[in-house]
Amino acid sequence: MNTMELIRSRRSVRSFDGRAIPEREKEDLLRFVSSAETPYELPIEWRLLDARAQGLSCPVITGTDIYLAGKMLPAPHAEEAFGFAFERAALYALSKGIGTTCIAGTMDRPAFERAMELSGGEVMPCITPLGYPAAKMSLRESMMRKGVRADSRLEFAELFFDGGFSAPLTEKKAGELADALEMVRLAPSAVNKQPWRAVVCGSTVHFYEKRSKGFITAQGWDVQKIDMGIALCHFVCGLEERGRPYSFAFDEPGLEHGADTAYIASVRMG
């Protein structure tokens, strides 16, 4: 499958079938994510963890003991960088038949952080289990997905705008950008809040975070900015699939927006 097909088929997986991932596959995934570039060029250290061997627990996960986790130092745009690299890894894993899900809270965080050997102010934003999806979801997973309406997304014109936030963007008006923006619309997010908003201004797309309450951690990290990194990853995956050159910019464009909305980044075509 191409990347856009992977995005369309991707779902968060919490129930696995117990089959072991071959060592070569795990090592290949670790090499891939460790070399993944982000728009921010911030270093992230990734590790594979074994829950059984290292005494880790994550009550929402069944059928696997293997996790991928990353750590990094706090810095401007660190959350977006982490989310961008994390989603590259998740899509690469899916291309190998391996399921993932982003977990930031429902785990024994102190145990995972000890296993990651955090030091010098490092943080571990989130983790993902790795495994082959079970043929049937657990009852807990089914209820969790139902609770956040995991298979639903906001409409295109609710997320994307033409020249400013006062003019909703239609798929027809989006033209050649419609596919890449649809990849953003399909992105996963914490409790399916879908915080991304994008304004198309000519050949530049400005991305914004529409913030919800309750997503700032005790360490000051904004979980929804991780979601924004995932959304940016999906957008450029759509551009890359169509062979469209792009570059990132981080200059506030000065568009009027609500108090709950914050500028994140811009992507320029060409």
C-alpha cells in the first residue's frame, strides 16, 4: 500500500494476538524511527522496551509485551517534533503489518520512565505497543473506541479554511491540496479531539492548534501539540505521495483567530 492508503486504513490497536515480532523486524523499525527527520531537527532517543522483562504495565493493552518509547529534552516545538517522528514510525510499522497506538497516560508511567533512564530534564511524551492486531478487539478496547467516537471525524470544511478563518474551505476549492488535507482530517488524536486547523493562503498552508482544556501535563507538555506533529506528518505524506516539493516555515502569518487557537507551522509548496 502507498502512504495515503496506509493512513486511510490505520487505526489505533490495543488488542494484539500474542505473536512475537521477529527480532529483525523490531530492529528495522528502531533503525527507521531513529533516523526519521522532523521539521525541527530536535534529537529524540528511541528504545524498544519489554514489559515482562522490565516490569512494565499498561492496563489498556493485551496480547503484547513490546513497546516503542522515545525521550527528549524540552524545547520549543519538541511536542510537534515527537509527534511527527512517532507517526512516521507508526505508518512504517503498519506497512509491516504491525499495529500501534499512542499512549500518554494509561500506563505505569514511573516504571516506563525508569526503563527509559530519563536524565537531565528529559521527558518521555508517550509510548506505543507493538504487535500484530488481534482478530477481535477486547471489550475494553471496543468500549474505549465507542466512548471517543474513534471512527468519526469532523467535516472537511470544519477543519480547513480559505484565506482566513471566516471562509470554510471545500474539497473542490482545495484542488490539488484536497488529498493531503484529507490525510490530516483522518489523523488520530488524543480522545479524538482533532485539534488541527489549517488555512490555505495561495501556495502556503498555515497550521493552527485549536486547544482543549486538560491536555497540559504536570511537566508543562501540551499533548495536543503531539497531535499537531502527527497532523503535519500526514499532510507532508500526502504531498510526498503526489511528488509535490514543500518546505516548512515558522513565521506567524498574522491571521485573526480565536483565543483558544495558536499558530504552529506553515508548509509552503514549491
